[in-house]
Amino acid sequence: MAALFAMTSMIAVARGASAVFGAPPSFNALQVPPILRLTGTLSPVTKNWSKGAGMHTYPTYIGDVERIFQVEDALVQNGTGIGTYYLNHLSPAELYIVGPKELLERLQQSVGSGPVIITGILYQESHRLYIQEVEEGSPRGKTD
């Protein structure tokens, strides 16, 4: 019983110290990755494009091919929050899109053809977006 109390006390002290000094505890509970619904346009990389081209503009890799993804809207599907918050915390600001082959092919076909809506799970640590759905469309609230 004393060992359990000692272990619980050590965990409480570690959590308190991490809160005081601003460091996240190393034994943090597993965080559920966000499911994002991203609306934007994919473009081929051009000579004049630079990685600092603008806010919400990301170098994006679909397989081995680099594209430019200009995000117009980002919604969190599971929970609360702003989708662009998760994207803004990608450092360096680049995105690797992975997923089923048929969805990746459909995404490649949409390059340069207008807005596309991508729904997927964002794994922030690895900058990977595992896509679950790809569709053509426009941002919410906007119609053609």
C-alpha cells in the first residue's frame, strides 16, 4: 500500500512540476488524432513558388510527387477546435498525404482542376494525413 501511495505521489509531483515549468508530462494520455476536412486547391510546383508563399499554403507530397496545397477551409470532424490550428502547428509546414491507392489517384487527378475536399486523419508528429475521402467541391457556405 505504501508503494502505491509513493508512486501516486511521484506522478502528482511530476504533473505539478510540468505544469509550473510549462513542459508537457512525458506520460501524457494518448491524444486522439484529429479528423480534418480540408477544402482547397492542389497545384503543381512552379519555379516561382517558395515554401514561405503564404499562410495556409503547404508543400504537399502525394506519393513521391510534390504539390502545393492552398487550404481555404479546415474543419475538425471529431471534437472541437479549428482545423487550421492543427495545420499551423506543423513544423516544418509540409504535409504527406497517404491512404488507399484509388483515393491517392483521384487526388492526383484533381491537381489544377479546382477546389477539392479531403477528409482524413492528421498525424501531426509525422506530418501525415491519412485520407478517407476525396471529393470535388467548394468551401462550406459557398456555391458556384
